[in-house]
Amino acid sequence: MHFVIYVFIALICLITAVLFTEVFPKWSKALLALIGAGTTGCALSILIRKIAIWSNAFAQPKLWSTAGICSVIVLVVIIIAVTMSNKKKAK
């Protein structure tokens, strides 16, 4: 159930950022990106933990360290996508 809640919050952040791009200042978009990356990372870590439990292939990973790693990866992907988008707009 937590997985669904985190995915829902991440989708709300994404939808809000897309719909109100022209209205929000840069700091609020950055805040939405941080919240979205954090909740997406938590959702991914819960998914990884559930797969580890179901498959019995390896020991259960710790939830908070996995959530931190996933959040950082998602945040890096967001930053790369934004910089690529800005380069295309500049041309």
C-alpha cells in the first residue's frame, strides 16, 4: 500500500510541475523535483524490497539506504533531462 501512495504522490508532483510550468518560480519547481525524486526513490526501494522478499534470491536490502540511493539516481536523471531540454530550447 505504501508503494501505491508514494507513486501517487510522485505523479501528483509531476503533473503539477507540468501543468503549472509557466506560473511557478524556479525555486518551487526545484522543490517539486526534490519531492518527486524522494517519493519516487521511496517507491522504487519498496518495490526492490518486495522483489527481494518474493524471489528469495538475495537478502533483504535496508529500506532507507536503498531509498536514498534510488532518490539520488532519480534526481540525477531529472537534472540530466532538464539540461538536455534547455539545450534543445536554446538552439
